[in-house]
Amino acid sequence: MRCPKLKLLIIIFLLIMTTTELKTENSFDYYLSQFYEKQTKAKEILREIESDLKNGLRKNVCSRQKEAATLGLEAIDMLIKAYEIREESPPLETIKSNIIIWENILNECL
């Protein structure tokens, strides 16, 4: 048997690399999932507010609007983290535009 220690080192190295790749994929999937979840919830709240306003209801509009905007901004953070894990550049112009929109919604009810 030639170099059993070398074989063991190679196996350990391969296991570490596989584990690291899985962890990266799991982190990417987590952040992407959080992005979609928060974005969907924020849009749902805004649709509910719109429906309520059309029906003449103004109950908790500002607090729900702030909640939606906060979720929208958190969603953007999750998307940026997902891009960072993949070491890719996010669509910065789109992200900046969305940040401005969510911040405007957040600040509308001060």
C-alpha cells in the first residue's frame, strides 16, 4: 500500500470541498427563498391595502404599508446576499430602483 496517509488526505479534502459546496448551495437557496417569501408577502399586503382603500376602508393603512415596505427592503437584502454567495453581480440599477420605491412607500406615512 503506497502512501495511505496521502489517500486519506485526498479523501478528507474531497469531503470538505463537497460539504462546502453543499453549504453554499443551501445558503443560496435559503436567501433566494427568503427573498421570494418576503417579496410575496409585501405585495400581498399592498394588494390588501389597495382593496381596502377601494372599499372605503382606511384601517391600519399606514402600519400595514410600513410593514410591506420593510418586508420589501428585507427581500432586497436577501437577494443581494444570494448574489454574493454566488459571487455574481446583482442587477444594481433594478435594485436601486426598487429600494427607492420601497423607501417612498415606507416614508409616505410618517
